[in-house]
Amino acid sequence: MGQSTLEGTPSARMLRTAPGMESIPITTVPLARFHRVIGSRQAQRLRAVVRGARSALGERTIWHVNSTRTGGGVAEMLQTLLGYERSTGVDSRWLVIEGDAPFFTLTKRIHHHLHGGNGDGLGLGDDDHRHYRRIMRQNVAPLLSHVRSGDVVVLHDPQTAGLALPLRERGAIVIWRCHVGRDRPNRSVTEAWDFLRPYLEHAHGFIFSRECYVPASLGLAPVAIIPPAIDAFSAKNRPLPQRTVRSILRQIGVLASKGHEQAPRYRGANGSWHSVTRAAEILQTAPLTSGRTPVVLQVSRWDPLKDMEGVMRSFAEGLDRLGNAHLVLAGPDVRGVSDDPEGAQVLERCVARWHHLPQSSRERVHLVSLPMDDLEENAVMVNALQRHASVVVQKSLHEGFGLTVTEAMWKRRPIVASAVGGIQDQIVDG
Ligand code: UDP
């Protein structure tokens, strides 16, 4: 099947539909290319599922609504996986809500509560409901200008839960998909569900990543457990020759440059060739001088729950036992993740800790902020870093699922990760 795009070119940054909502172009990609990954029996099952889904959906559109186009696992999945839905003839589309800084501070607090912490410690009260509802109201009109009665709307995470009621009133089928959770709920988790319940009771059904994340308070609405997934064919996960990997690391600035060399090239989602032209912002005493130096890598958003600082501390403490290994902590340029207000603070704390490391450790720790101007270029940089790593680490304190774990395993990298949340569903210890 050929490749086409919805609403413009795949490189189009975003299309503003009306104030308060962005419609993100989706590049259609053929689902059939998975057949050689999953084998013929599974491919047959997949075809049957697609036929069933298409006939059940008929002319309905499936709208996915989330709160950021870039950064984090949800955006990663929507960016790569919706194109496959479209290739089956299902009219899948992607809308991103708009919010202000206090809204994203609040939704990050809810996120922390769902993981069992209390975030900035400000609690979840009536003022928060008022502001949450105000932002939801601003997004309703543009949303309803798209959605028809009978359409299916998948709302992702707490940022969008408040849209369930107006969508239901429009006659849409509303599914709320939750990408976070905590293995053993505590008081903070209950508080978050108490906050969300009045919004969620209007949803027709729910999707969670793990059974234990499902709160009892959801009542009898149907729940499906669907773990997140990566796209084996995306720029993030496609095979890269070792010389391209090293060339990308030189372009990023992690590996010392060999002088003038051509920009590394990669094939984009639409099949055309692109070059990696940007460099990362890196805090390091010097780039690695050899591609053979072992690298321990963690790739994450700059989020306290990813514990980048803890990785640095552990690495520095264990330096004697780590041979000549270096540590690379890589995350997105914090200006590029619109719904995560904590990124800059977490990065700042890592920078401060780096400056306090003894010289011998500092020389072996590299803090890398990857440019987010071009998402495919960012993805190919992550791909190269993961393929180059001797060991991938994911030292999350809590983790809804952890796509970075899947990505590392797909690339056959040894991985050491915390036994929390969805990471436990992915790693067989030993
Ligand atoms: N990621 C990225 N660029 C970066 C840092 C991270 O594309 O600079 C991606 C990472 O490869 C993964 C996603 O962001 O696909 C993070 O998803 P995960 O489920 O691990 O964590 P989340 O951010 O959703 O909590």
C-alpha cells in the first residue's frame, strides 16, 4: 500500500482547527508490514480483527484526544500507531487540547497522585476543579465542531477526562484511556480518583495498561487492559547500521567529531531520506573519544519519577566497579514538551548534581538534551543512542508502562530497570 497523509504533509507541524485545539496530521502507513514481524498465523488473526473492527465501526471516525503532540509515551504511540489504524480504512484522527500553565501544573499534580505521590503538595480542591472545568470548556466547542454523533472518542489521561460529558451529550462513544497507575494504591491515588470520578462517570468504557491500576470507583463500565506498544518500523526503532549510529552520535555531540563529515541520513516515515543536522545541548567535560567505550544509557523525560538524578548518583557511587563505562542521561529539550511543567526544574537539579560530582565522575557523565524541533530527527537520535548503549537503564520510581524498556529490548540491549509498574510486565528477571 502506498503512503498518504491526512490533512497535509507529514512534516506539517500542526493544524490549528479553532482556538483551543490542534489537529495533528497522521501519515498513513500499511499495517501489512507487520506480517513479517508477527508471522503468518498472527497475521491471519490480525486481518480477522481488522475486518471485524471495520464492520463494527462503519462510517464512524475514531478521535484520539490528548494534551501534547511531543514528548512522552502517549504522544509517541499516537504519532506512530494511528497511521496503521488509518491504513485499515478506519478514519482515525488526532486532536490535542490546549491548556494554560496552571492547568498543566494541576494535571501534573494529578499524575503524581495517580503514582502515589503528592507532587507539589498543593492537594486537589475546589479551585482546582474550577480551573480544570474552565480549560475543558474552552476545548469543548472546537472539539464538538469535529465530532459527530456515533463517533468514537478515545480521551487520553487526566488532562482530557473532563471532556467525557459534552462528548457523550453529542452522542459519541467515549472511552477514557489511562496510561498511568500504581501497583498498590495509597491515599494519594484515592484522592486523584476522587478528583477525576465526576468527569469519568460519563465515559462508556475504559482502557488501562495494567489490571491493578483499575480503581474500584469506576463502577460497572467495561474495562479493557491493553498494554502500550511501540512501532517496530518507526524512526525510533528501525535498524540502523553501526556506522550511521556512530555518525549520529557524532552529530549529536556525544561522540567526538572526526572533523568534516557528511550529515548522517535516515529514512523518514514517508519513505524519503532526511539528514540529522541538529546537535544536542550537552553538559559534559568532553565527548567520548572512542565508539568502543561502554555506555550506560537512560532515555526519559526530565520527570522526577524517572529518577535521572538517582541514576547519576548510583553511577558515581559504583564508578570503581564500572570499568571505563560512561553514563549518558538523555531527555527531550525541556522547551519541547508542552504538558510537562517540571522538565526544566528536574534538568536543573541534574545539572546542579553534575557540578557537584567529583571530577573523576563528572568526566564520565553526559547530560544530553535532545532537540525536539523535528520529531523524526529526535526519534532517530534516541534510536542511535539506544543501539549504541552497552546497557540501558530505566530506574523509574513508578512507571505506568515504560516504552523505553520495550524500545531497548526490541534493539536487543541488556536492560536494568526498577521492578515497578508496567516494567514488571516486560522484563523477566535474569
Ligand atoms: N523520548 C523521546 N525523546 C526523548 C526522550 C524520550 O522520543 O528525548 C521517548 C522515549 O523514546 C519513549 C517515550 O518518549 O518512546 C517515553 O515513554 P515512556 O512510556 O518510557 O514514559 P513516559 O514519558 O510516557 O512517562
